[in-house]
Amino acid sequence: MIISASRRTDIPTYYSDWFYNRIKEQYVLVKNPMNTHQISRINLSPDVVDCIVFWTKNPSPMINRLDELKDYSYYFQFTLNSYGKDVEPNLPSKNDVLIPIFQRLADKIGRERVIWRYDPILLNDYYSIDYHLEYFDKLARRLKDYTRKCIISFIDLYKNTNRNVNKLNLTKFTDLNKRLIAQELSKISSSYGLIMESCAEDIALEEFNINHGKCIDDKLIEEISGYSLDIDKDKNQRLECGCVASIDVGVYNTCYNGCKYCYANFNTNTVKANLQQHDSKSPLLCGQVTDNDIVKDRVVKSCRIRQMNLF
């Protein structure tokens, strides 16, 4: 079993104490997003957790306690874009905080376990193709020794995303401008020795040395853990997504980053209300179990092939 922490919210930034408590107690409760009274109890024992994939824009609160994960394989998907406060309003300074913490994290756990995400890419009169190329180059220059891979994607306009980005006056993507920006970003990443992959894109970019990626990547997990895995593609993700199966322990509408392009936050007031319900000692990320809830153990197992890979 692979734990995703989380596509739905930034657990390292806002809920690291809670997550470490869950690791200590070796279980977590997760509500069904479609029926919040249905709750799964998920075993977090190292015997069944093959890897933890963290998704974050700022892992600073976690970094001094990573020794508490010594019995687990894990890696970070670290999003670091070139946007200002108009797009990512609640993030700290990239120059003073986020780039240094990216570098510090890689120094601590290894550059292979810190994946740089430059996504989603959006365009308007200010965030033009030339803008992206200029600032991507600046970021790549400072991150080249601290990661092996950069993942890109282009913004998907879901209903709530459309509402949030309305004031940004976005330029509509075409295959032509996608291919143009991908080609140039690939040239930059290659010049710094970085691999570039795409995330859940239906456009083929292999001619620019950009393969379809797996953010939850069985091959990387095998490299990190030393074990081969017997695991299938995640059927709960979009068709274009290459990720292998995982269990997400996050909750929608609980991330305070406030990024305008985010699909996981629907309403700012709901986010604030949910944050007030958070208790780092609760087995639920948000709230407490009530008499109306039904809690069931989810059947989970390790996907490791029980023979260590020595070569």
C-alpha cells in the first residue's frame, strides 16, 4: 500500500504534527469524500505501508522530525512555481524560504527523493511564455543539484478553478503553445541535467524528451525501498494519469495556501471552518468521529515482492 499525503491538501505545511501522531499510533481515519459519515480506518504499520508520497509547497514544519519516518520509504513532490501573490497568495518568499528549504530537504534525504513540480502552467498577459522561460531558468539553476526531475502540467479548468482564476484573465491553451513552452522548458531542464516529465497530459511531448510521468512512481519506490512491487495503475485517477494505486489521507477544503489554480479547495469560508475543526490528536484530519459515523477497517496489504532487490 502506498500512502498519498496528499493530493487534497498540503499535509506537510499545515498538518505535520497530526501526521506524525498518526505515524506514532500507526493508523489514520479517512472520510469518504462522497459520504462523510463513511469512515475508513487505515493501518499505517511499516509492514503494510510500502511508501509515503508527500505533496507540498513548503515542508518546513516536517523537516526537523523526519527521523520519525525512519521505518518508512518516502519521497516528496515539491511544487515550486514562479507565480506571485496574485496566484499563490499565502506562500512565503520563494527566494528567502522555499528555495532554501528545497535545498535543505534534498541535502537531508537525497536529491532523488525530492521531485520538483513546476505546475500547473498558466498563461496571461503577465505570465507569458517568455516570463515562464526566464523564471524557470532561474529556478532550475538553483535547484539543479537538489533534484533529478522536474514535472510539468498545464492548468485544468474545473468549475471551482474557473471561478478562482476568473480575475487572472487567462490565455487559452492550444496544442501549439503547449508544445512551444514544453519544448523550451525541456531545453532549459536538459541544460541543467534534469529529466522532465509531464503529469496527466493528453498531449504527446516525447519529441521534446518529455515522457508521460508517474507522480506516484513504482519504479522510484522500488529504487528507494530496495524491493520490487506488484502494483496496478490507479483506476481512481484520470485516464491520462500514470500513477500507481495509492490511498489518499487528505481532506478537500483544508489547504490554506489559497492557490487560485487549485482544484481541491472549493470555498474559502469552508477552508477556514475546517481549519478550526482540526485537532492534531484526532485520528481524523478534520473534526472528530460522531455517533452518526460508521467506521470500518479498510483491507490493506503490502505490495512488496518479498525478496530484496540487490541489483
